[in-house]
Amino acid sequence: MGSVRMGEIEVSCRAGDELVARGLGSCIGLALVDRFAGIGGLAHIVLPESTPTDRQPGKFADLAVPELIDRIVRAGASPRRLEALLAGGARMFELGDLDIGARNAEAVRSGLAASGLSVRAAETGGNRGRTLRVEVGACTVTVKEAGGESITLLDGSAGAARRARVTASAASATAATAAMAATAATPMPTTGVLR
């Protein structure tokens, strides 16, 4: 995994993978994560709306949002645990009233709301490009504005700690079940005669 270029969507459940959308000017980087499952996805969205002939789902907000949700759920994420994070949507050029960045951000937010998801954190607007980075497994999401410092939008450590507790609990339950099964399989000594 690595770079998620304009119009692309990537999903990973492999710890250590990193999904990165660079050069987010008016484009929107949409990250979805399930911290408990350790799964992350990223779409690099270019325009707010598709036309009936458009076939590239990652390029348009109205197609990319449901497509990213579908892919991440198929990879094992729970729709109830998905957290959405946005970056980009800058106004890179003065084109009169046309602000593609703002329209992209609004289209992504609308698509998420229609899917029952809210935005957990966002770094949008302004007039500088950004890079959005998703660390899969850890499910940490950071954004860096051109010439600026990296900002953490989502610290995945809470999800990692919860996964560790559940794994330890499951291991303990498995050990207890194995011990009970071993006890049940051991013949009981009999003394005396049952009547």
C-alpha cells in the first residue's frame, strides 16, 4: 500500500500499511477507520458530483463515499464503528464564485450523513495543499498542511488498547473452556454402589 492518487480508493486491514493522499488542494481526502478491527480506508476525491456516464467511483464524492464504505465493510469493518476524517477542500485558485474545494467538502459531508456517518475530525478550507496519512492497524490519522506541522486527527491508541483487552479476554475464556473440557473428560472415581 502507499500512495492513493487522485480518483483512487484503497482499503487495508494489514497492520503497518500506510495509506497516503498527497497534494490535496481542492480535492478531499476521506479516511474511514474502524479502530477496533484495525482497518482503514482512504479515498482521494476530485469533484463533488458525477454524471450518468462517469465510471470512476473514487473521483466523485457522490460515488466515492458509498464505494469506500462498501469496500471497508467487505474488508471486515463494522459500519457502526466507522469514524470519518476529512482533509483538503482548499480554495487553490480565484475563479469567481466557483469554490470546488468547499463544494467537495460539502458533497462528502452530505454523502456521509446520508450513510448515517458523521465527521469525527476535519482540516478543510484555506488556500494550501495538504497530505492525509492513515496508519493501518494503529488507525492513526494525521494531516500536514504544506509548510506546516503534522496534526493528529485521530489517535488510534484507544482502538489498539481495546483490541488488546478483547484479545486477552478471549484468550482467558478459551483457556477456561479448555480447562473445563479437560475436567469433564476426566473419569470420576466411583466408590460404593449406586442404587
